[in-house]
Amino acid sequence: MTAWRATDSRGSGRVNGPDCDDDDCPNVYRTASGSIVVQGNASDAFAPPEGEALVEIPEAVLREAVRALGW
């Protein structure tokens, strides 16, 4: 795994609510190599391929990540 960049959706302080408490907020991160890592609750929507996982995040977290990352 590459090192994290400082840029993430939580860095703006705008994502709050019932899904965010005690430092376990859903989040979207950009790695130093430019790929994206999503932190959220495990989802059982369907069985992903071997070596992959599904996570679920609120829409507001994704919207704030897009804004914070300048997309």
C-alpha cells in the first residue's frame, strides 16, 4: 500500500452526522499513487470476487469527497 496524501473528505470538517462518531467516520482517501480508498461499513449486497470487499458509505460522504478533492 502506498502512503496516504493529506487530502481526504474528512479534512474539510464538513462531513458530520449519524454515520460519524468516535473517529470511525466513513471516508474517501486518495493515495500517493493517485488511487482511491473508501472506508465504510462492510456491505453484504453481493459476494465480491476473491480478494475484494464491498463497503457502504452515505451519499453525502461521496459528494463531499468529490468537492474536497477538487473533482
